[in-house]
Amino acid sequence: MKLSVSHRGETRYDIVSGPHRIVTDHRSNGGQDAGVELFVGSVASCVAYFVGRFCMRQGGTAAIALTAPQS
């Protein structure tokens, strides 16, 4: 997997992996604060994956959803 991160000005960074581009920014400088949401989302997807795998091994389903409250 090739992943690159490029500074695009102020607090914005672009993450590129293959055909995918993710734009991150930080709210403190007028941005949209996407960096925090992406970090939390990546951790949540990792947790969901391993919980789903555990459930499947126990004879259940991997169809789960995680929701984090806004803070």
C-alpha cells in the first residue's frame, strides 16, 4: 500500500492512497476539523472489524454498527 500526505496550506493536508483522496483540515483555523473525525472513524472501523470477526467465530453475524456521540 502506498500512502502519501501533502500539505495544502494553512491546516489542510491531503491523504492519497491509490485512487482515494481524503482532505483533512483543522477547525482552529477556519477548517472543517476532518482530521479528528477521520482518526476516530479509523479506530472505530478497526474495532468493528475485530468485534465482527469474534461474533462470526461464535456463530453470530458480523453486521454491527458503532456510533460515537458528539463531544
